[in-house]
Amino acid sequence: MDTQFFLSMDPPTVTYQEKRAGVRNGKPFFYEDGDLKAARQKLKAHLSKHRPKKPYRGGVRLVVKWCFPRGKHRDGEYRITKPDTDNLQKLLKDCMTAVGFWTDDALVASEIVEKFWAERPGIFVRIEEL
């Protein structure tokens, strides 16, 4: 079973790495600010429409193409500015786990991630069983 879809949206640029830290009763704790919470909700809402009938239970390859609004850049030009692909992927995979794409994102044994400037912004996702 392979899955492929395109999430038509302006991809979030806030990343999982941007969690906040605080101290309560002398103990540190971590929390998500409003922007990170909103990005998580946005991704989960879009992803839930493409959730497979059964979650993946074996190894998968995850192919993701992040397509950001192109502005002054050429359509299809690689984006070589922040956010970093690894930080984008962490939030995406956590959201995919939460909505039921797989039992654990540790099943992702292979990843191909690219980010572009694009006329049509969004996130292309392909999941291939290994």
C-alpha cells in the first residue's frame, strides 16, 4: 500500500524546535507557543483528509516536497533558507503519527526531503512501503 497526496496550503514555517521553556515551582518545563500550536492544528486538519484506512505497521520511505510561496523566486527553485528540512519534518511526522498514518514514526526508515519556491504552495507527501 503506497499513499500519495498534496496538501494545498502555505506550509508552516514555525518548527518543532521552537518549543518554549519555562520554570514552574523551580522545575523546568517545555510548552508550545500559539504559533506552534496553530501550525500543528493546521497540519493535522489537512493530513486527516488523507489518512490511510489502516496505519502503516512496517518500514516506510517518506518523500516530502515542501513548496513555499515563490514571491520573487522562480517556480521550482530550491529554497536554501530557513527553516531547515529536519525541523520541518519533525513536526510533520509527529502530526502524521497523531492522525494515524502509522503506529510510530520510527517506522520511517528512509526519507527524501526537498524544499522549493513554488507557484502553487503546499506539501507533497508520498509514503512507500519498504
